[in-house]
Amino acid sequence: MTKAYMSKKKYTNPNNYTFELRAKPLIVVFLFILFYSCKSGKERPDISNIQIDLKVHRFEQQLFSIDSAAPKPGLKQLIKKYPDFAPLFVSNVLGLGPITDSNRIIESGIRRFIHLSTPVYDRSEKIYRNFKSIDKELKIAFRYLKYYYPSYPIPEIYTTIGPLDALPPLSNGEPSPNFMGPGFLAIGLQFYLGADEPLYSDEVFSTNIVPTYRSRRFSKEYIAADVMKLVLDDIYPDSSRRLPLGEQFIERGKRLYILGSLLPDAHDTILIGYTSKQLEWCQKNEREIYNFFLQQNLLFERDLARIMPFISDGPYTQGMPENSPGNIGAFLGWQMVKSYHEKMKTISIQQLMKVPAADIIRDSGYKPR
């Protein structure tokens, strides 16, 4: 245990906020409880009678089987096999424009993309040639989705390899490795090659595209969670941007709470995206985190410049110790929503999403110890 945990220490940010850490006893017991509470004890419904037909198309395998020296015949076959998805991928994801006889850059663009991206595809094949484990995890998640949202249509899944800068944003602005369209959801495997993938640590990539605190989550254990985040964003687009900071916390917490219901076997670090040490730090200092926002009257703050450090991804949260995670507001909102739902056990998660964030703050009885 570091000295920062074992002694009282004050941290001050440029706005003169202060944050205090206090040691808590029984660290060994705490870690034991933390480990097992994250892995078990989540209530879950019976989905044994819910069956779905999840179609998974290995689009990238078909794409990279095209002869790059003469791609036109292979491209025609690809479009014939995937008449809805392939044109969209070529035109929008690869940015080659509409597929017409007059578009002269498509053939050269496909040739160039395959040539440049084959090393990435080859590395993805070493990991995902057999997709059965991910397929199984996704099927279970979509069965839970069907339990909670029976009318939601299950999208067809396409695995892809696309450009390394293709990270479309969710409704809250967070970049996603995956994207959705009418009736489909595409998984960008170029963003799931493992945290130790050399491409991700390349200075150009980490400086201009994805910083290392984000790319450490580019591994297979995050696929199902990222997919379900995208689905939840489709069901519940985030429109909380103009709300006070505390209410924005709650909106993030609601989505994390539902995500945990769809992935009850997933570790909390996978759901929220923190490292195990960051999550441990938050759970150990939960009261101090909450008091920080109370004392600075930040829960009612609307100034975007003051809000963003607490709801944005980053190596840590500005104004707090470097042991803290970025986007710390998601953790706090998650705990408030848990506290509220524990009190209002009869409220379904669909109803929970409709409860105004201000009501959850008021009625949750959230008082971390």
C-alpha cells in the first residue's frame, strides 16, 4: 500500500479545490470483499426460455480475401453477398464515395486499403479467427436485452477491419470502436488487438488518435461491453449535456447500471473502463470523492469548462490524485443509482431511466461511509 493511501494528504488543483484521502482499516478484508463483490452477487433474471438468432458476419475475412491486384471482381462479389452493408462500408467508412461505374477511385482505394491494412488484419486473425467465445458472450448479452427490451430488434453483427482513425462518437461524445446502422452493428476489430499491440503505443497514434489511457481497453474482453454501450446509446441517446453536473453523473450512472444488468458476469472494471487499481481507489475513497463535490458545490455546476474534467475520459481526474481515474463522475453517478434502486426495488430498469436525475439525487439516500 502506498504512502498516499496510508497517510492524510491534501491535493489542490488550479481552482483551489482540495481533496483529502484518509486511510481505512482492514485493507485485506476490503480487497477480499471487493474482488468477490465485483464477480458475484448481481441479481439476474431467468433468460433460459429466451432464444435469439444472432447473425454474425465475418466481413473482414471476405474483404481481405479480395485480390488487391485486381479488386473489382472481388468487390462485386462482396457487394452481392452484403448488398446493404458493403456499399456503406466502402463509401462511408473507407471514404471512397458512392459505388458507381463513374467513381474511378474505388478500385484504387480498395487496393490501397487492403495493402496498407493487411498487417492489421493478419494480427486480428491470430486473435479472432475463432470468434466463438465472443459470439457466445454477445448472445447472452442480447438475450438479457430481449428480457428487458423485448421489442428491440436484434441487429446483425458484422466484424470489420477499418481505418485506425475511424472512431465515431456516441451521443455523449465518447468515441466508440464500433458503429451502428439500419439493422446492423459493426465491430471494428482493429481496435481490439490487445493493450500491448505496438500500433497503439506508436507516438503518432497515441498522440493524435487514441491516447494510451484509452487504448489500454483495446482488447477482446471489452468487446461485449462496448457493443452493449452502443445499443444502450441507441435506446437512450444521452441528452444530459445542459444539465447540472450532478444530474449528468446520474445519467451516466443509469447507463452503467443497465449495462451491468445486460452483462451480469462482467467485472465492474470492464463496465466502467477503470483499471482495478483505479476502481479500488474509488471504492476506498468514495466518501471523500462525494464530499469533494458537495464542499465545492459542484453538483449544481453548469459551466462546461468546470464540468468537463469530471465527465471526460483521461489518465486521471484533474484536481484529484493521480491514482484517480478519468471520468470519475460516472463512478459517483453509478453509486447513486445503485442506492436509489436498492430503495425502490419495484422500479424496473425501463422505469428507472425515466426517473428525473434530480429525483434520484434527492431520493437515493446516498451517503457513502
